[in-house]
Amino acid sequence: MNISKSDIVESTAGRDQGRFFFVLETDGMYATIADGKIRKLEHPKRKKLKHLRLAARSDSRVAEKLRQGDAVLNSELRKALAIFGQEFNSQNQGGE
């Protein structure tokens, strides 16, 4: 499990358990995450990597902007995660 910048992760522990986030930064044991709604870019959450599960390596426009260090809006994070959440749920609820 190698989580890196711009990946989409799912929280596996805490109050935010089950929510999806974009990874903004990583260091040895921690990742800085934001979803644009509860955890905005101005106040991201610092969370241990062991409490995160890699959901997807995103190739969306938002992920590309994060990788390049360009400015990203909270609304862009929300929209990208909403689209990912819909696809994720449709795959896991009988989209076989």
C-alpha cells in the first residue's frame, strides 16, 4: 500500500470513517487529506497512513493539478469525489 500525492483514499478509522479524500501531501507516517466539504484545502486533516485505504489512483483533472502543484478549488475536490463515489458505489452494488 503505497499512498502518494493526488491518490483517492478512504478513511478506515475515526469520525470520518468511510469517507473519500484526496491526498495533498505525504511523509513517512502521515498523509494530509482534504475533501473540499468537511475538510477544506485551507484546513486539511493530517491522518496516519495506517488509517487510510487506497481507493484509486486518480487520473482526473483535479489529480493532475494536485500533482503539478497548481491551484485547486474546494468545489473541484467535491465534484471529483462525488463522481468517484458514484462510480465506486455502482461497482460495489451489483455492477458486475
